[in-house]
Amino acid sequence: MDKYEQFKEYVEITLEKFKDIDKKETIRLVSHLDADGIAAISIMIRALNLDNRKYSISIVQQLNKNVIEELSKEAYNYFVFTDLGSGQLSFIKKILNDRKVFILDHHQPEEVKLTSNMVHVNPHLFGIDGSKEVSGAGVVYLFAKNINKKIEDMAHIAIIGAIGDIQEDNGFLRLNDEILETAIKKENIKVIRGLRIFGAQTKPLHKVLEYCTDPYIPGVSGSESGAIQFLHQIGIDPKNGAGWKKIVHLEKEDVKNLVTGIIMRRFNEEKPEDVLGNVYILSNEEKESPTRDAKEFSTLLNACGRMGKASLGIGACLGDKKAKLRAIQNTATYKKEIVNAINWYNENKDSKSIVKSEGVIIINTEDNIMPTIVGTLASIISKSNETKEGTFIMGLAQLLDGTTKVSLRISGYKNKDVDLRDVIKAVTDKVGGEAGGHKQAAGALIATEKEKEFIKAAKEILTQRAIEEKVV
């Protein structure tokens, strides 16, 4: 039996412990606020509904000692953590030692010997890389479909979670791929070969090209006039009567010309053909809707979580039409917050709030932008054509409880093998704080009073790592 089959068998075994829970009990569900966390808890909610169980829900930005202590004051006997918990096993073990706890996660786990009241389902325990092979939503899906086979109708939601966690790279690895096959069989998703560009369903073509940074299009990305000029050069009129054309409006011949034109513009790039790839279309969603393309759906869920409207994202996953419409409206508000964050960054580039050294940008936003947006800001800067390949971008934003959220990214697709979790952990090991996240998008939580000390240590460690990466 290979490691994948062993993992699946373990999931089935742990389910027996879940089935032992009396149906009179209310199960406490706790999940992460990103797209994967919302997709994960949505699948779990559907499974509990099908199993006729009662539950109470919380969505958190980060699971830490304080959050677990607050949860311990509640009268629930059973806790289920989805898309988080593996990095906080020691706190869970100590603080929730008198409760039954289920942890369904895919993050790198803390090495802790579990007690009999803890059930930990995580692919890493079987030598499967959870950062690449299966999302938190995927782990919950594998668990929940054993509660009720009807959960297979939500396989596409697990795929949205995986896309949200950047696990798609012109296809998926084994566990995600098996889930995708089920979603295709259930006719909830179809995979087409097309332009790997965000916004094909919803945005005007010239705007899609202007904002396209991955893949980067020389002379087009970052320039509205450059995008419009490029379209005219390849024989495509960007106007559609009084309005603007979208990619989905183009005829086959126009799509061919667009693809050829982009590849020609990218001729000096390492992989000019990277513009083509798999596009995941949600078959039962309306055409030209923000929920039609799985990548856009994951952005919608992310927006809900980061704007404190996770319930709308959950409703969208569960097919509630009113929640879906409100989630779409919320995405517009989220985009305004992102624009505010970018404007703040541009206005403060030369201030003391931005620390720069060779291969490093550290942005201390203090309380000027939402803490839930700081990771998005760091990602946008990492993809900007102004940012050199291999630059570490670290953002900090203060929460109301005396802590500061830290997000770390690195620019350029050539740096996919740099493990940002290890990098940020080197800083927290020196200064204090809790590190976590993924290989390509890591984060930490530190005491606000330690910001100066943290930034000083981060500058030193990141500069050294940037030099090492350049040498390699």
C-alpha cells in the first residue's frame, strides 16, 4: 500500500471516532479566513447537515494561544479545526485537554506527541507535501465524503480551495487531481486549455491585460494605453459597440491572434508560452459571473474572509443565491481596500515606514491598512514589474489586541523553491512570535511592542538570504 492509500485508510479509521459523537452534542467548528479555510468549513457544514448534526462556527485570522484560550472558556465538548491547528498542536493539547478535538489540516505540523482526546488528519504525517498536493478543503473533503457520499457533489469546492492556496501549476498533483476527476464526473467543473489570465469572465479585455502580472507581458502589463495599442496591433478591436470586449466575447480566430501576440511579446522571457494553461470553469455558474471561473471564485471567498464577511463566502459555496450576490458586492469593497493599501504604499515609499536593502523591502503599515489585506499588498508588490526578481517583501499591520500580523512573499516565478516558512521562522526564533503559513506565502504574529526589534532582525536575515539565493 502506497502512502496515498495509507493516508486515505487513516482518514476512514479516524472517522469512526467522529461517528461516536452523540448527535445531541453541538460541534464547535473553527476555520481559517482565507479561500481554502472558507471552502473547507463549507464542506464540513454540508457534511454535518447531511448527518443531522448541530454546530457552531468561528472563522479566525490566525489560531494562536489567545484564541485557543478563548475557545476553552466555551461549554463545547467537541471541536473541529479545519485548515488550521497543525501548527498549534502543543497549545491545543495543553488548553483543550479535557475536550475531544479533531484537526483536519494540511499545513506543516508541529512535532508533538498527541493525547487520546486529539485526532489529527494531515497528509504530512504520511510523507505527502500538504503545501502542494492537497489543500485544507481537500483534507476536509476526503474526511467528509466518508460521512456521506453526497459530499462528492462538493469536490469542485475543494478544488477552489486548492486554487486559492496556489496548488495549481498547469494541473494538480495526485490527491487534488483525484478530487478534480470527481468534480468533472459530477459535471460541476470542466477544464479547458486557454489563456491563463485572471478576469476572463468579468473584466474588459484591455483591463485584463493591463493588470496581468503573472504572466508578465512586456509593454502591456501595467499600462492601459499599452494594452489598448497592443490589441489594435494584433487586429482586435477592444470595443464592443458602446462597451468593452471581454476575453469570453472573442471569436476563436481572435483568441489565436491574442495568444500568438502575447507569446511574441514574451519572446525574451524564460517561458514565453506560460500564458497558456488550464482554466477551470464551474459549469453550473452563470457565464460572465465572478463565480464562473474557479480562480475568480477563490478570490471572492478570500474577499469575504478578509472583509469579515466569511458567512457570505460559506453561503456562496453552499449554493445560496442571495449570499452569492452579496459576496459579489463585497468583492468590490475588498478591491477598494486593496486600492487604498496600494495608494498608501505609493505615498509612503520614501518614508521611514518602508525599509529597503539589497533584495529586501519591509513595509510597516502600522494601523494604516487592514491586517487582513497586508498579505495581499505584499503579493501585489512581489508581482510588480518595479520589483527585482528574488526580492523578499515583508508587510506588517497592527491588530487591535496588541499584536502585529506579518506577511512574507518573494518576487519571481524562478524562486518557487524558496521556503518562506523557514525564512520567517528564523526571524521569530530570534525575536519571538508565532510563524506559519505556506512555502510560497508565509506569515507570523508578533507582539506590537517588538516591531522595531523584529524589523531589525528581519532586515539582517532577509538580506543574507537574498544574497545566498543570488549566489545559488
